[in-house]
Amino acid sequence: MFVAGVLCIATYGFVTVQAHVHQRNLALALEKNEPISARLSEGDLLGKLEIPRLDLSVMMMEGIAEETLRLGGGHIPGTAFPGRPGNSGFAAHRDTFFRKLRNVRKDDLIQFTSGSRTLSYRVTSTAVVHPSAADVLDPTSSETITLVTCFPFYYVGPAPKRFVVHAVRLQDSKDGKEAVYE
């Protein structure tokens, strides 16, 4: 039992440190204003998502594969990219990067930075839905962002529901050099 406990703690420590280092490296790449690839593959840097009131900051990558979500947040394939018309979907784990979403409120500010462009969004609603409720990611006519994580936040094991945050883009976003996505 002791050996099993030590192995569990060591594995948790390794995974936590690996995610922290990866987040830091992605943040450095974004700060250096390294260009975002025109063709994004699973795990490629997309940008940084922040909710200032919650002190939430997470680097976002393309895709939602297990390793991608272990190292950060992921852009849900098939949804729009930030700054383009439509619904940009993002996911992250409730017990790591999106833990602070439990305190999100209507009208909170969400910022998404990619390249030298920062887009601002205002939270319009939150909801708890069944995992099969894919309609939360349906395309929209305006620029929106949808954050998805498992729910309840303090559930042990695979969570039975999803927590969803919807936000709309504000027109006063600061635009610098536009990021290119494909």
C-alpha cells in the first residue's frame, strides 16, 4: 500500500509539473509573438484565455485529445476560431485549468489573446447540461465563445454533467496584428 501511495503521489507530481512547464513554455512563445501556424494540428498553440476576476489564465491549444487537455485547455474542433463569426468552443478539465469556473458570473470579462490581438467577451449565461447536449456548441451569427468543463466540480470519477459558459464578443476589443487560423 505504501509503494502504491508513493507511486500515485509521484505520478500526480510529475503530471502537475509537466503541465506547469508546458503552460509556461506556451506563454513564452505567445509573449515572443511567435506566429500562430496557418494550419493548426492537435496540441498547437492557439492563444491565452483569461478571466481576470477569477484570476484564471490558461494557454489554449488546438484539439481536445487526452494529452492536450492534460497540458492545458483545448479548442474544440469544428467550432469557429476566436475573432471570426460563430461559436468558438473551448474545453479544459474541471479539476485543473477550469476549476475556477465554478465562481464565474454573468457579465464577467473573458479575454482571449493570440499574437498581438486581444479579444474581449462578456459572459451572458451559464448552464449545467447533459454530456450529450452538443447544441451548446451550435454555430452563432455573432462572435461568441463557449467554455465547457465537467460538473460537478468536486465529483470523484467521471462527472455526469457538463458546466457551460457562454459569452459574446465586445466591440471594444484591442486588435493588433490579426492571427491567422485555418
